[in-house]
Amino acid sequence: MKNTVKLKIKSTFAKNLRAGFPLINKEAVLNLKGNVEEGSTLELVDESGAFLGKGYFGQQNKGIGWVLSRQQQEEFDEKFFEKKFKQAIEGRKTLFNDPETTAFRVFNGEGDGIGGLTIDYFDGYYLINWYSEGIYHFKNLVVQALTNIADYKGLYEKKRFAEQGTYIEDDDFIAGERAPIPLIVKENGMNFAVYLNESAMVGIFLDQRDVRKTIRDKYSKGKNVLNTFSYTGAFSVAAAVGGATKTTSVDVANRSKSKTIEQFSINEIDYEAQDIIVEDVFNYFKYAVRKNLLFDLVILDPPSYARSKKNTFSAAKDYPDLLEKAIRITEKDGVIVASTNASNFGMDKFKGFIEKAFKQTGDKYKILEEFRLPSDFKTINNFKEGNYLKVVFIKKLT
Ligand code: SAH
């Protein structure tokens, strides 16, 4: 067991922590000297020495650790993790019992009481994401607790704590039996191929489940669909299953082509009737304008930050311009699905971007519906930035 370190919190920050804010910011600490060891237990006190909470030290892009308990006597032992995981699994019973959906989030960090740790479920396999070296120090306890209570085929992990929170490449298998390669999971009756041991990303972003269903059920029938930043084409699959006349998927990564062909194939969609294009989206927009291409449904789901050969894209800065380009190749009465996972701005600002982009093109619009994280990506009111996902369905009016 590591030492317990007592940190004194400035009064301005103590107020927030007392109200339930779970993240420990560096600026909040008065007596942070040199080297606190990753994984140390932290006891937080206010300027007068009164107890505020207990947590652990683990440096992420955001913060230096998380509050896990408001009880001074609480120990972070196997029982502690078992209790948290039991609660989380109990809260997802409906998903566990749904034969049409076999992939979802089981444990969502601070939303379920332990910041820096998430666990996803893929048809009997559990994937643990560690977001700091600090939380990784609890690995044995976490694995033991999870295997005590969960019905599992196998366990995998992603160590996301190299520089800038990037993934450390390794054999990600931990215990049980190894998953088939690929592992085919279901989501609302659609199939998706996932690879648990290939890279940081497994092939599908589980937080878009409700959006994929909505695209399939309400916006695709008879439509010509453009899916930009398409990755493995999950939105294109949803659109094709929903009756799109054609889908066009655009992603700059070479791997996206074979991955998209695979996702179409396992859903019995003829991939040759779809366009799958490996190209920079910004070049594709120019091409589409030159060719007078117009789409009924345009999906925009860029990474929050990306650098390609010619462009640097930052959602917080460049989203309005990206949206403007999309508006110009959307049919009148067509729909744009604007999505972002950037946690550094909220829904109000995102809607400001939409307003700005439509001002730039001079078109009118109407917001049809909005999505935030689905319920399995549990969030807490005291940590708004945890609800990072913002998706807005916008109609371009005639
Ligand atoms: N919409 C996808 C997830 C997108 S992940 C889904 O629902 O599954 C972001 C993707 O954007 C990555 O696959 C990355 O290769 C791609 N990307 C980043 N910059 C790009 C650019 N300039 N042009 C095209 N694709 C880009």
C-alpha cells in the first residue's frame, strides 16, 4: 500500500469539492511539493484542516487525481471496488438483458464514482480503460473485484497514460479466454466487428448508440448520405440499414476502407454499392463543390483535435468553418448531424457555432433534435465537462 498524502485545498476550490466536484486540480492545492507518488491515497482538507474527501493521485490531461469518497474511514480495498462495480452493473440491467445490444459501457469513471477508470462490455468481454498511472496501481484490486462479481468470458485493458493521455501499446489481454478476432457485437440489432487487442480504438464508439439508431430509424430512408470522419463507417452502416439509397464514407486513414467494408459485409450490405473514400475531408468538400454534389444527410463527427498534412483542426476553433462547408453541399430540406466529443466547450457554445456557420452561408435552419451521452455513460451534475458528447440534428431550410 502506498502512503497517504494530505493535501490542503484553497478555499475557493474547497467549496466546489464540498459540493461534489470530483476532480482535483493542481491549482487547487496549497501544499503540492515535488513528487507525490502515482497511486498514493490522498486526504483532502480545507485551509482550516477540516476533512473534505479522500481520493488518489493520478496525473491526467485534466487534474492530478480524483475524489473517491467523502468518508474519512473508507479504504480503497477490494470491497470498495466490488461495491462500486455492483452498483454500476445493477444500473445497466436493462442493457445486459437486451438481446439486440451486446456492447455498452458498464462503468463510466467519475459518473460511477471512480474518475480515471472506465469499463466497456463487449458480448461477455470486459475492457478496462486506465487513464493514469495512478489508477493503474489499483489494477490487482480492480481486476479481483470485477472477476468476483461479473459473469465474464475474458478481460482486456487499455493503458491510456502515455504522454498527452495516449495509449501504451501492449498485449491488452488480462484474464479469462481470448476474444475471437474480430469479435462481433450487436447494437440495436446491427452487427459491429470489434478488435479488443489491436490498438487504442476497438472499431466502434459506444457513446453514439442512440445517434446511430436515430439515423437508421428516422433520417435515412431513400436518402443520399455523406458520412465524414467515418472511421469504420458505423454511421454509414446505420444509414444503409435504415434504407439509404447510397452512403459515402470519407476518412483520411488508410485502415478505414477495409474496416468499413467489413462493417457493411457483416450486416449483409453490398459494400460495392457504397462509396468508401480514403481522403482528407477538407479536400473532399472542395471536390464535392466542384462536382456540384449535394447530399440529403451529412454527418460530421470530427475528432476534437487532429493534424493532417495540410490542416490542423481544433473543434473549439474550427467547427463553424467545417459546418459551413457541410451546409454548402447539403440539399435544401436536407439534414446535418453535427457531432463533437470536445470537452472544452458546452452545448450553448456549440449552438453558437451552428448559428455562426448558417450566418456565413446565409441559409436558415431549424434544430430538430439533440443528444448528449447515453444513460450507460453515466454523468454527474457536479461535473458538467464529463458530459462531453454533443450531437445536434439540423435541418437546412428552403
Ligand atoms: N464518426 C466515427 C468516429 C470518428 S473518429 C464513428 O462514428 O465511428 C475520427 C476519425 O477522423 C478518425 O478515423 C480519423 O482517421 C479521421 N480524421 C481525422 N482527421 C481527418 C481529416 N482531415 N479528414 C478525414 N478524416 C479525418
